[in-house]
Amino acid sequence: MAKKNKKKNSFKKWIGKIHLWLGLISGIIVFIVAITGTIFVFHDEIRDATQSWRKITPENTSFVLPSKLIDLAKQRFPDTNANMVVYQNNSRPAHIYVEIDNVPHNIYFNPYSGEITHLQNLNTDFFLIIEKIHMHLLLPPEIGKQVVGISTLIFIVMLITGIILWWPKKWKNSSMNFKIKWKAKWRRVNYDWHRTIGLYNFILALIIAVTGLSFSYEWIHDSFYLIGNLGQEYPKDTPTTMIKSLKSETSINAIDLAFMKTRETLPQSGMYFVWNQGEELPIITGAYPNSLEFHHQSNFYFHPQTGEILDNHFYEDKSPGLKLQEMNYGLHTGQYFGFIGKLIAFLISLFVASLPITGFLIWRGRKVKKNKY
């Protein structure tokens, strides 16, 4: 029995060293990624409260068609290559992404009049800067994504090793492993906070970490499709891209026809996009149930010259793997579950941000104590 306990202690000792050194290596990056996540979670709500241009007065008339908005964007900024229009619900502006002197911008329009209501510089927008820090630390994306991705992988290993270290030797007297002794000295409170927060947030922190990895590594994103489909193939998930050159039999612009047919098909949707990829690729449109929420989308494919529908891909017809891929952003930010989901994601990110700090204080305290004696 003594030999068995010695092996267990030796195993936990090595796990403890792995946990410590991985924490010291990745702690600062994990803290930065987590704290920027807490700031970004409620960005839409904060924007709505502070940026009046995000709302418009609803009117009892049709939206200006996408070809007109694209023409207005090109008239204002002739060198831009505007080709996608995003429409929100009846009380929000439409917008087009463009590059002006190589600087990315969103041009916002009143969808009822076509009036430009706001020009958003995406390089100076506060929340987009926070997002860039969160995703790649403001480093060149190809480098920063690797740094964040590796740190996230290390964090996942630390979650697992943390559970191993927390695991009680005897469950009979393990109730204290689930509690924080608030009346104890601050070092004990810090120690209890570190291990209990790590325990209670293990599953949700793991979900946020894994879904975040898909933004750094394409193979993670692809694995969601394979796992969701259990390896089964779904040809419908790969829409047709074959385009035959046809003469248009209507005077209406193909991109406008695509938008109108999409709205007719799903008139209750809260957000639409229409994207003209060029003469040799189909026009793609998308419809989402709610404004500013990027899941449960249905997609449609139209001929770029005639506006004839080539294919459709309703949300309910998509494979489980594709649905999982498309809900990834919503799961990562909590958006998929509405306000409660965002609040949970905010709290989990805040707790995760505390782990490198409390872990460092535990290590520092032990080092000081060791040197003292």
C-alpha cells in the first residue's frame, strides 16, 4: 500500500511540475486573451448604448436594392471593390465592406433612402482592436494566431492537469475541495479560489477554449465537421459552382433578384447578406433568424447574369457537422444562448483571467516561504 501511495505521490508531483511550468510559460497570454474576451462579449450591447448610428427609424417602405447601395458606395469611393451588402432588421442600417486607401471600412446606409449614415474605420474601432488582441495579440495574424493557438492548447492541458491535482486522495473527507475558506488568511483564500474556480469552470472553459482554437487552426474547424457528421459525407453541403453563360431575360440586376427572392423565401429573417463573387461564380445570399447573430443561417445560390436560382441550402437541411461549424462563433461568445449565454461566457472568461494571477501568487508564495526558511 505504501508503495502504491508513493507512486501516486510521484505522479502528482510530476503533474504539478507540468502544471506549474506551463502556467508560467503561457500565463500572461492566457490572461490577455481571457480579459479581452470579457470586454468583447457584450460589444453589441455597449455599441447600441453608445453609438446612435447603429439604429434608424423604421419606415413603411422597401429597402433600397443592393445594386443601388453598391453604386452609391462606388460613387463616393471610386477605387473600392464593393460586392457584398448586409441588411439587418427594419431598425438597423445596411452596410458594405470596402477598402479606402488600403484601410478597411464599413459604409453604413439608411436602407430606406440610401443615405450614408456612418463611415467606420475598422483599424481604429475600439472593439475590433480588442478582437484583434484576442485573436492574434496585434501581431501579424499568421504569427499571432500561432502564439494564441499554442497558448490555448497549453491552457487545455493545464485544465486537465489541474483536475488531476485537485482530485482528492480520499473522497470520504473531500468536502473542503469544493469550498473556499473565506475566513482564512489571504494565501489560503487565493489557493482555494484557484482550485475551486478551475474545477467549477472546467467544462465551460474547455468549450470556450476548443471553439476558440478553430480561429487559429483550420484543422480544428474541419474536425468539427467530421465529428458532427461522424465521418459521414453530405454532398448537399457542397453547393454547385458550375455557371453557364446565359443572356439575361430581365432588366433587373441579378444581385437585386437574388436579394428579393431570398427575402420572399424567408421574409421573417432578421439579417441578410448578398454577395456578388463575379461573373463566373454564383451570387451567394444568406438569411439569419436574428439581427447580429451568426447562426442558423440558410444560403441560396443564384446565376450571376440572370439571377436564376441555382441551389438552396436551408438551415434544417444542413448536416450536423456544418451546423456545428456555423454555431462555433455563437458557442465561443455565448451568443448562441442569448443574453444568458453571453453572461456565462463573460463570467467564465473573467474567472479564466484570474487563474494565471492566482496560480502565480501560489507559486510566488511557496517560493518566498522556501527562501525564508
